[in-house]
Amino acid sequence: MTPCRVSPAAVWLRRSALAAALLAGPGLAQADTRPTSLAPVPAFLDETGTAGIAHRYDGPWEYFVGGGTAVFDCDGDRRPDIFLAGGENRASLYRNRSESGGPLTFELTTTGVPERQMTRVLGAYPLDFNNDDILDLAVLRLGENLLLAGQGDCRFEIANRALGFDGGREWTTSFSAVWETGETFPTLAFGNYVDRSAPGAPWGTCHDNFLFRPNGALAPRYPEAFRLSPGYCALSILFTDWNRSGEPALRMSNDRHYYRDGQEQLWAVPAGRPPRPYRASDGWRTVRIWGMGIASIDLNVDGFPEYALTSMGDTKLQMLDDEADETLPIYRDIAFDTGVTAHRPYTGDDLRPSTGWHADFQDLNNDSLWDLFIAKGNVEAMPDFAAFDPDNLLLGQWDGRFVEVGDSSGLAKDSRGRGAGLADFNLDGLLDVIVVNRSAPVSLFRNVGRGDANQTRPLGNWLAIDLRQPGQPNTRAVGAKVSVKIGNRTVTRDVLIGGGHASGQMGFLHFGLGVSERAEVRVRWPDGDWSHTYRVFANHHVIIERDAAEVRLWMAP
Amino acid sequence: MKHALFLTGIVLFASAAMADDAPPWSENILDRPLNFEKLASQDTAAMELLISHGERLFIGKFTTADGAGRPAATQAIVPTKRRRPSPLTFQRLAGLDANSCASCHHDPVAGAAGDFTTNVFVSEGFESADFETIDPQFSNERGTTALQGAGLIELLAREMTKELRDQRRDVAHLARSTGTAQTIDLSAKGISFGRLTAHPDGSLDVHEIEGIDPDLTLRPFSQKGVFTSLRQFTVNALNHHHGIQASERFGAVWTGTDDFDEDGLAAEITEGDVSALVVWQATLATPARKQIMPEIWARAAEKGEQQFGAIGCAQCHVPALPLDSLIFEDPGPYETAGTLRPGDVTDGIHMDLATLDWVKALDRDEQGRVLVPLFGDLKRHKIADAAQDRLGNELLSQRFVPRDEFLTAELWGVGSTAPYGHRGDLTTLDEVIRAHGGAATAARKAYETLPEIERESIIAFLRSLEIPQ
């Protein structure tokens, strides 16, 4: 993950079953044999230079990782705004000024947070930790982490003192949050990287991770951290209900470059009791990767999410194995079978392995099949890994596989991607893409569907859902599951905070509906109660408030 | 047809070779697929040929070589696989249930209605034909509707959709700009569609909207009023009734295969051929007043029309709605994915219906707008209640529409389209009038209290609204 004194790539290549394939044949030959997507390929316009965002994530070794973005509505107009980590540069907040269906346009705004605390930022995640229905931010830093309480109109106050929260001095690289059963306020988890002060650093000196459980009935307080030890340099963590028990566990994807005897981790987090890691005796199998990002979605709609794990070399895609049950988290890797290994650049002639960072499952062509986006980029100048390493867009196909279209869609850019966000910035029903690059301007891509610079042309039908629990804790229904029935098929997704690479987003949940003109939506709210069925028409933004008889439509400005 | 197309010097076929290969005695009708892009670039003369081609497709009986049959697909409008092949290619519940469009739409002329024997079943819940049932918990039965005048109906619906959506846009803007909730009465062409409240945050309260879906797309087709356009209806019906799967919905882009129904034939009907069917339906002349009838009938009809208005029938069965534009565009502006959209093509087909003789014969208002004499309001109403539930004899809502709500039947041609009611199980006009409940209760009671001679005059009037033969 960092400048190598030994070559982990060489070790990996010897061990990898894919080694022969990686070394065989020229890159162009690979391109020639790539499958073609039958699913429609969205076209992206690179609007980096025109959108009004002038921002770089940069800095020395500590900022080779991180580089996240938080995509959320900071001013109450329901349009997604953008917070960008800057590393040694200042973090930035941009208001979304995009016209509906028009070019992406943003405007730099001030946060109200002092300058010195807006530097050394690696990433950020939006959430409403104080239940005031104004989104807040958890800001990950090299040094004191910040909990920023949203004040509205994109202004924030540092709430660490008010919350009794010690932001620590660690090198924090990952975050997740969840409302545990019966709790008014969220439990916060911070994943840390290398303890640079430990003897022998950086090798084998991964810092413990921290879990903050709330106390205080009327206002959140986080006076004490529970140490999740051992830590293995977590670059992505995610509260996830892996066994549909209603009790989220904490998944951690760890960077093998620095840990010793470490592995990927899954922590049980039973309500009111100390967390504990799943072990081999629980069925947890050792997986060692350069874990950088987690993306989760229930591909086969069996109630058990699948997990994409980015890494150097091949991406993993884990599915519960036949031997697994609700108590045995036994996973098998289906990345090769489904075509998402994304182990080396899909275009160009650089045959060296890829380096994957942020990952997210979304439906970028609105065909009702999940697609996988992966931000890619060399750590800095690691010689055993691809220097030209474009981001991936793996389009889901009807046969269950994924097909790479990063180049044909216009996303293949020569930059070192890190964090990312996939959101409909101009509210036209097509998800756009923002990628934070290391030592380079942020990339911003507008999805124009089947169109071009002159005209956006639609893809499949879509639906955007904003979940709310007004007057209740957990206003944004974190932990809810949304089930969308189109014809006789159902697609589902969970409302989660965490995962990706140092990047989170909160806002409308986007669903592609394919050729369906209508959908039936049910919500399993975080406490497990199911809503009745909401009947909605395609190509609209809708707001579903808990216990509401009907959805409310929402009109973009 | 083929000869005529080439005489004009226009090559509209997707594959000229296919046309040449088809022998004159061919039983197939989809052997001369039209190319949509070439169609869209042609002038009015080509449209006449397109209409002729559409008639051939509407009347022709689809063969297995055309793609008839869908062993692996259900009748659902969203591509859905069957769990197992049906042992029967044809069966009346799950389909296939017809050989041609005109199998049902034929009485008294092609494109018109059909009697009880042409009823179809509306059910999308089953992935196995074995479980199809006429049990009203799972299936609704529908009579065949007449398509005469459908082009003008679709144009009215498009204009009304735009009008309503403009009102929605304006009230949302007003609520945002004033910072206070705003409520408006929705109406289009004088027809009320309830109320809409917009909030300053851009959210819309739609629960007071009436007679139309909350997305404010006026869907004027089917007895339930759930299909937006002739094109959408045609694509649905081709799959449901014939197993002919249009690429724009069942093709590889949306299903991963060009042979979704696994009958061995890929890309069964082109966008151009669907357009031909649409254009033919859209140019079917409107029904008209009976021209030749005995004096006694004419006098009774005149009296009956007055009574029809006086007792309240015309509140929903509005005699005419004004239409601003006679340009029929294919694809239409409010299609969604799965039916060809303007965004899917470089150019669409633009057809000026004003050039048609039967359109020229229609009355116009003082603003020069064509008055479409549909005797309808293109709005859904509750038509049954506990006291009179004859027209609410269903247990299953269809596409989100409650079981007791139906689109106001357009009566312009009702004299030619017996039997009546959405199930086609009412044999006379008097029976169907007496079956009205719900929002039509007052009008029905008024009818029932009329002297017999005046009721008869209303029947005489309705019987004078016919589909010319």
C-alpha cells in the first residue's frame, strides 16, 4: 500500500492462481477477448474542468491512503453536495448548483470549521448522529477525528467536546455507524491504520480500532471507546447484517501490507455486550488481501449480502458458502465466476496488477441489475503495479456476470483514484460519478445515458427514494432495507453508513427499474417492522416517511 | 404492398432481401420488417404506405415462423420467464389467446371491438401457465375495446398530460419561491383531476389527485385506463396475445437475449413494424353519427341526446374535448423504457392527421381546435359501490387502480360495440346504464326515474353513435 521495500506484488503473483493469466499475452489481446456488454452502456462526460470544483487530495506517505468524499445534502434542498478530503490540503465543501438535467455545477462554500481542523483529512461520512434531521459529518483525520454537527445551510460546528468524544491521535482511515437495537443514538466505529509511534513501525504495528457506543438519553455522549483489538490496518469497515439476524456485525477489510498474522475480520456486535471477532471456530476463513474498500449488495436477493473487497491485484466478491448458516459466516469467492476480479487494467498495455480502492454497487444504467464501480490507482509509484490503472465500471448482466465498460463508457482516466461517490447530482435519473484522485484534480463525470455532450438520452426507468423517520431517532433510517418489486423480480438494498474507501454518502437511494413502469416498494425499518406496500411510478423522486399512508413525490428545483 | 413501397423509390424494409425471398403465397406476415430510422426520414407519401403495412400486420395471422408463441415467457408486460414451458401454445387464460389483432378487434370492422367470445384475461401473477385461473382473486376479464379514433384519443391524452404537469411544475415553483405550501385544482381541457399540494421543500402531496395516476401521466387506453399510448398497448398485446416480442422491450438490451421467449426466433418484430401497427391504429377514422336512419329514430335520438345531458350522463361522457395539435408523433413524448422513446431514436415519425378526410370533417371550436367527439373525459371514476356493484365485480386491482374504478368509456361508437361493461357481460345499453354505481349513481337514478319513452330516446341516441362500416 505504501512505497515498497519488498515487493508484495511479486509474492502475490507467485501465489495467485491468476498469475499465469496475468503474465500471458499482450494487453491488447486481452482487450480483444473481453466480453461485450449486452446491458446498455452509459456514456459519461468528463466535466472535471467545468463543474467548478478545484480540489486536490495530496500529501506525503500518510496520504497515500484516504482521499475520501462525503456526498450528502448539506443545505436542505435535497440535492447532493460534496465534501472532499484534502490530505495536507484543506478539505473542501461544495454546494450543488447543477440545473436539473444540466451540466454539473458546484460552488465552493465555507463550513464554519476552523482552517487548521480542516486539514489532515483523509475521509468523511455523513450521518445524523444527533437526530435533528440535519446531516452531520464524521471526519477522519491524521490526528483528531471530528464529529461535525450540521447547523443547516452547509454550516457545521465541531461537536467533539459537546459529545464527550475524544477524536484521538490515530491515523484513521475508515468509519461506520449503526443504531443498535433500542438505542437513540448511533454506535460509531473508527478504523485505524498504522501506529507510527510503535516500535518497528510501520511493519506489524497496526493500531487498534475503536468502537464508541452512545450513552445519554437526551443528547448523545461518547465518552469511552471500546478497543477492537487486534487491529489489522483497516482501510474499510462496515456495519452489516450479514446473517439477517437484525443485529449488524462489523466487517473490516484490512491491509496485509502492514499487519502480521492478520486477516480480514468480522466482529459480532451484540447489543449491550462487548464485541467479539468471529474466529475459525465460528467458520470464519482466513483471507489476507490488501483490503482497501468494501461494497455490499444482495445480488441474489436471498437476504444475505454479498461483499466486494478491493485490493491490490484481484478484487474479491464474497458470497455465503453452502456450508454457512446464520451462525457460521463461511464465505466463498465468486469474483472469478462473475467476472469482477478486475485484477489488471482493462485497457492500455500495462500488464501489471491493479490497485483497487473505493467500491460501490449501484445501477448506473438503470436496467435493474447492480453494477460495480471501483476506483483504481497506483499507491504512488509502486513499480510492480500498474501505473495507468483506470477506474472500473463493471456492468451487471442478465447471466449473473459483470462486463467491464470503463473505457467505452468514458470513465477510463489516467489518474490515481481513491475515494468516490456515485450520485445523481443533476437529478435526471442517471447516476453521476465523482472520484477523488491522489495528487490530481477530482474527477467529475456526468452520466448522459445513451446520449452525448449535446443531449442526454435515457437508459432504463428508475426510482429514487428518500427514507425518513420523522420525530424518531435515526431520522435517515440507517439499517433499513428497501425492497423494490418490478414485475416478479425484487431488488433490495440496505441503508448503511460505512464501507467504500474513506467515502460515504447519504440521500436518495437509487434503483434502476429496467422496463418496468411501476414498482411496489416495501421498507423494513431499522427496528424490523415492515411497511405496507407503496405503489410508485417510475422516473420519480419519492419520499417515504415511516408510517405514512402514501409516498410523497418530490420535484427537483 | 411491397410493390408500392418500391414504386415510390423508398426502401423502407430493414432487409430488402427478406422481402424478395418471401413467396407470394407466404403465410407469414412479419417477413418484411420495416426500418424505423428510414421511416422517420420519409414524407407523407411513405406514411400512407406505412398505414397500409400496419393494416396488413393487424389483420394478418401470426405464424410460428413469425415468432408466434412464447414457450419460456409469460404474458406479463415486464419480461418474465415461465418456470416451466406450457404444454399448450394456445390457451385462453395465459395465452396465446389470439392469432391476429383482428381476431378480437373486428366487430363491426377491423380495429373495432368484439363480443364476449373475445374477452381476455388480465393477470400477471403467475410464472406457470398451469396455475392460471379465472378466479377473480387472481384474474380480471376484459372485453375488447374499439380502436376507432384512438389516434385523437392519444393526442388528447398527451396534451392533457402536459397541461397537468405544467400545473404541477408551476405550483411546485410557487411553493418554493413563497416558502409556503400551495394547493391547486388540477384540470385539463376542463376536466377536473382533483387537487395537488406542493410544499416549500419540493415535496408534493398527491393524495387528493383524482382519476389519474399520481405521476400525472394520463393513460387513455384499456378499460382501466392504464396504458399510455398505442405503442405501449401494442407492445404489451403482441407479447400477451401472440407471443410476438418487440425488441424495444424484450430485446437483448433489457433482457440479455434476443430470444427471450426461447422459441428459436430472435428479434421478432422491429421498431418499424410496431410503428406501422401504431400508425394504422392511430389513423382509424373516428366513429360517427348514424347518417341513414328512419325519421322516428332521428327524432328520438335528438331528444335522447338532450336527455343524456340533462340527467348528468354528459358530466363524465363529455360530448367533445378540444385538441390543439393534430401532429401525431411516434414515439410519443411520455413513453418510458421498454416502449420506444424519443430519446431512443434520432428522429421520430411525425404524421399530420389534419390531412385525413375524416379529420377534416370534424367540428372545430372558435379557436380553431378540433373537437374530438369522444363522449368521454379520459378520467377514471369509481363506478361501483355497495348498492350497485355490478361493474365492481372484480377482486383484483389492475396496475394500482382500485377494482371499482374504470376509465370513462368513450361512447362514440357505442352503437356498434355491444355487449357492454368492462367484462362484456351486459347485453343491452339499458342494462349497462342501470349497472352504474359510485360516482354515476345520481345519473343512473335519474335515468331510472325517466318515463320509458325518454329512456328509449337515450338508447336511440346512443345507438346512433356508430362505427361506420
